[in-house]
Amino acid sequence: MTVEVKAEAVEVPVTEELLKETKEAVEEEKVEKLTAKPMWWRRALPTEKRNERKALNELKAKLEEAILGNTLFKKEEKKDASKKPVCDAEEKEEKEKEAENKEECEKEAENKEECEKEAVKKEECEKEAEKKEECEAEKKSEEKPNECVDVEVDKDISIWGVPLLPSKGDEGTNIVLLKFLRARDFKVNDAFQMLEKTLQWRKEFKIDSILDEEFGPELNSAAYMSGVDLQGHPICYNIFGVLDNEEIYQKTLGDEQKREQFLRWRVQLMEKGIQKLNFKPGCVNSLVQINDLKNSPGPSKKEVRAAVNKAVALLQDNYPEFVAKNIFINVPFWYFAFHSLLSPFLTQRTKSKLVFARSSKVTETLIKGDNDYEFSVSDGEASEVVIKAGSSEVIEIPAPEAESTFIWDLNVLGWEVNYAEEFVPNDENSYTMIIQKEKKMGSDEAPIRKTFKNHESGKIVLTIKNCSGKKKKMFYRYKIKKTSC
């Protein structure tokens, strides 16, 4: 027989204690679900993100072990100066005795009647020699050991104000470690070695005191921090043309000591910029660099370029992923030729951060944040041509389609040439269009930037006549933009 039992609803009064118990139960259930890490949760993350997370966890484990095991830094060696040889006086006394004994031995050797005494003396000499050897061995054993300094484990070790010990649980630790991982394509061992070298360099370079150092005012105009872009990145301006001034050059880079001071000054500026960053998730933790190359020292000024390159290399090695964008303005053409040589050695990640913009476009560059300016890294590399004395060079830009926009840059180092531009149509019944009449270009002429839109197919012809008695070096580049409907 089946008995049906009806359950009656019972009203339970809602109290604060009940709400608290319910909330705790829900939280416990969430924790259990997260701890279990079901397969669907793993599949939800893209493979690339899972690999990045795995690399980050491996680097954190490696760093934790190194800090707690006190193996992050090279251990210093020192000699125990408190220990002194205890047998110096005895050694001196023995040498004096040895000399006396030797003299006596020589005299006794001449006297045959004292042979027995000579044998005794000889035996004593041998004993003294053995004693001397023991003393020297003892002295060497005291000087030989170099005891390693037992450094107390520094669990508070940090970089840029961020604790590095992962078990401290600081949210900035992941952000800093990811910078090193990205700089080494998420290769854990390479990233760890880079971090090790950076920490060692900061210790030897005495970074902790660099913010308090005073440098001369000469370099204040060469680089400085000012303002932020639309995303909040602090902006660092580098004005390389200042270093072409001979007086400033002598004061800042004139000798080896001044060049070392230049490095410390540039590192100090970087550290000041980093103080404006925030190492928390979702916050700005990188800078924007604007490099003004107007009147910058050319390839002939090797000392300046060497000092700048050394500073750039030092910043790249010890401040990974701290530059969101590298914007170049007033770029001379020789720089594009130089950049084309380096381009194959740059990673795609580095190339994506390089922006070449005209000076009038700087504000637009910072506000819009895109890279689509007249010339990007991929199409902005300049071609180099040598024009012999008394000869001409003709550049033809084909225009097979009508209604296209042509942009070209051209510069002749030192100019002193005749220059002309024209559009030659393919249709023989059409007329050649003069864009620029032949003009003598003086030595102080600026680089040429021209834009031309064709209404029929043809070609643009640029003619450069070198009327001087010296060969000239020319740089040029061009691109075609199709007009959209």
C-alpha cells in the first residue's frame, strides 16, 4: 500500500546569520569548482594564453627557488685579513741560523778532524729545512682559502618598487615578470637569465642612488619627460640634434669619463619615467619615446653615435617592454638607409612599435595611435644612389592606373644640383605635365616631399643633374595610394 505524504512549506525567518551562512556556502562551492579545474575551463583559454600562463608559473617557481636558495646573485669572495702568518719571526730566525750553520759546515768540511761534528750539523740543517717547509706550507694554507660571504636571504628583494618573491603575492610581480618573458619570446630560461643579469647590473651600476645624483644642465635639452599620450603613457622626448653642437659635445661626451656620466644620466631619466608608471593590472606600465632626428649627428660623427647606441643597448638589455611606441620625426634619409640594414635583425614585435611620422603629424600620431602615415617601417626604407660629378640620374615612378596618388621623398646630401619633376602620359596624344621646373637646389635645401594625383596612366620622372665637381649621394623613396571610391 502506497502512502502519499504531502510536504508543507515552512517559512524560515531570514536573519543576518542565515544570510552569512548561505554566502559562505556559495563561496565554498565556487572555490571547489575553481580548484577542480575541469577540462572545459582549460579549453576556454586560447593555446597561446595557456602557454604564457605556463611560462609565467615556471618563471615564478624558478625565481622563488633562487631567492630562497640565495643563488640569485653571484657570491662575493673575500680574504680573511685578520689571520696573519704565525711563523714570520721563526722563519727569519731560522734563515739566520741556516746561514750560520752553512758557514760552519763549510769550515768543518775543510777540517777533516771535525767530520763527526759536520755530520751532526748536516742533520740539524736538514731538520731546519724540513721545519722551514712546514712553516711555508702553513703560511700558504692560511692565504689560500677565500671564504664566500654568507649573505642573508633577502626576501624583500624588489625591482622598480615591485617585490620579486612570488610567494608575497604582489599583483605587480606578474606584470614585471611578463615583461622579461615577452622580451625573450616566453622562453623561461632566457627570461630568467635576463632578469639575473639585470639585477646584477643594477647592483653594480648602483641604481638605488642614481635618482639623487646631479648632472650638468647641458643635457637637459637632449632628453626629458613631458606629458602623456591619449592612453596615459608618459612621453619621453629625445632631441638628438643637441649632440651635434660641438660645445655641448665636448662638455658631455668629450672623454671616456664624460661618456660614462652620459650613460648614468640617461639611465636616471629612464628611472624617473618609470616612477610615473603603475604596475597594477589594467594600468599603464610603459612609455612612449619620441625621437627628433632633426640636425642629428650623421654617420661621420662616430663618437656621438657610439655613445647613443651604447645607451640604447643598455636600456634594451635592462628595461624590457617599457616602450609602447617609438616615434621618429624629422627623419633624415641616411637614417632610412641605415635602418634598412638593421631591419632583417629586428623582431616583428620590435618593428610593430616603430612609427615614422612627419613633424606636422606628431600630434595626430599621439592622439590616433595608429601607424598609417605616409611611410611605415615596411615601405619607408630609402634607396641610395651615387651621382657622379657632371652626370645625371633619372628616377621613373610607373603610373599604370589613373586616379592614383603618388607620394615621394628625395634628398641629396649637400644638394648643389639641378632638380626637375614631370608627369609623362602613356598616350602620345596627351601632353607632358611639368610638376616642378628645373631648379638649382642650394646646399641648405630641405628634403623634398611631394604628392601628385594622376588622371591618366603614365609615369612620373624625377631628374637630378649633378653640376658640381664632386660626387653626390642621394636617397629617395616613394609609394602609391589608390583612390578609394
